[in-house]
Amino acid sequence: MPQITVTLAEGRTPEQIRTLQHEVHEAVLRSIDTRPEYIRIVVHEVPATHWATGDTTIAEMRAATRTTAERELS
């Protein structure tokens, strides 16, 4: 039984997560010989303040992007 774990920064809609689950499920079916009901997909959402890359959290990156966009509009 394949089990796939996906870790994302929080902020997606339930519809986006459901679409992701569907697309991953389909990719597994195309890639390996297994039955559809055997595929397990777990999505973990991590708070944007708890995920850092290069010592900058995703929340900080998003805030910087918003600030830049706001400056460009004014």
C-alpha cells in the first residue's frame, strides 16, 4: 500500500488540497501497479511561521512580497 505524505505551508483552500490529493492519487495509479483503494495520501499543513528557508520564514517572505506589491501600486 503506497502512502504519500505531502507537507505544505498553510494557506491553501480546501478545494486546492482536494485537487492536490486527486492529482497525486492519479499520478500514483499511472506510475505503479496498485489498486486505487490502497493509495493513502496525507497532507500536513505547517503554519507559515514554523517553516523557514534561508533563515526567513514563509510568513516573512509573504509579508515582504505584499509590501513590495503595495509599493509598486502606489
